[in-house]
Amino acid sequence: MSPTAIILLMWAVTYPARLLGLSLGRLHLPPFWLAFLKFVPVSVFAALVVPDVLGSPEWVRRLIACVVGGALMWRTRHLGFGLLGGFAAYWGARVAGL
């Protein structure tokens, strides 16, 4: 199959899905679906982070960093503090030999 045909087929699959997503903003969804869609970003984030943290040989260090970073972000509501605190906790656990 030629590269042009592959690109056109990828466009044919991707474009309608994006168009549908943009058109959902004009629809009035029932309250159940609005409440359901609020949990999608959290679910996607958890699906990306949890396997990387717990599926690693150094899962203890990563778990410590996640807990510290999450606690800092929850307490301060500042992403930068959470990131820096998580990194500091990870490197502290690594230096401590955990």
C-alpha cells in the first residue's frame, strides 16, 4: 500500500472521530453523562501512571515519589510544588537505598 493511501485512510478514520468530539459541545447531554465524563481525565491519568509506577523494579521509590508529590499537590494546589516534591522524594529514596 502506498504512503499516500495510508495517510488518506488514517485521515478518514481520525477526522470523523474528532468532528464528533467537537460537535458534542453543542449537544445537551443528560446529567448522568456529564457526571460520567468528569471522571474521564482522572481515569486516563491513572491508566497511564499506575502501570509505570507499580510495574517497575524500583516501584517502592516511585510509589514514595507519587505519594509525596500527590500530597503536596493536594495540599498546596500547585503543580510545580508537587512535581519538585515528587522528584525530591524519588532522589531521596534513591540516595537512601530504598
